[in-house]
Amino acid sequence: MESPHYGERWGRHWLDVAGYADSEGFTEFDSERRAAYRYRDYVIRSFNSDKPFDQFIQEQLAGDEMIDGPLKKLSEENIERLTATGFLRMAPDGTGAGGVDQNLARNQVISESIKIVSTSLMGLAVGCAECHNHRYDPIRQTSFFIETFRRWSE
């Protein structure tokens, strides 16, 4: 654990789960995510510093809500919390691409984000609910779309 490569080795697994990519990944001509490396480095630092898992998850889901103090002069800790929310931006994103139906692109970004969060944190694949119901799954198709629409309309 003392090696600086520890965080790289084990952070790679979390980055795979989070869907980390250096590009938007939506179209054949997707653009580069110029600041994506900051999220990657946050994950590596978190593993190297042996950050408690609950804090690691809270920062990624609500780091922007955990900030205290003025936004003009953020502390290193608050910058770290904001960087952690990159987790919520790892889904393929076509909202900045030209020639793409923006309503469809926004819906797909939210849908993919829901899949990433639910799979990584709940151990529950809700992707099926986008198309159909399963007899014993706790997430129904109507619930999936009600939540997606609610997020999209905010």
C-alpha cells in the first residue's frame, strides 16, 4: 500500500465501474474530455490515501453539496470534493455534439448515468427496466422512466 502505484492498480477497477473515458464516447467523432484526468487522479489519490469508502462514495455523489465557504476561494478539500463529482459525468455524452438530436442525447446521458450509479453502488442492473419488466426485479419500467423524466426536466 505504500507504493504510489497502489492507487493506479486498484483505482483502475473503480474507473472501469464508473465508465471512465477521456472522450465523450457518444458519436464516431466525439470530443475529448479535457478535464477527465482530474477525476482519474482523484480516484488514484483516494486509494493511495486509504480514504474511507463511505467518504469516497459521498464525495462522488454529493461533493458539490459538501462544500463549505465561498466559491471564489475554495480550499484544496473543497476542490477535491468538486472533482469527485466527475463520477456523475462519466456516461457517454452527446449533448455537445453537432448533428445530434439534443433531446435524445440528454435522455441517453441521464439513462446511462442511472445505469452506472445503480450498477456500481447498488449492485442492481436497472438497464433492463429501460425496455421491459422482469418478474422479480424491484425496479419497474415505469419507475425507471418516471425518474429519468424527473431528472431531465429539472
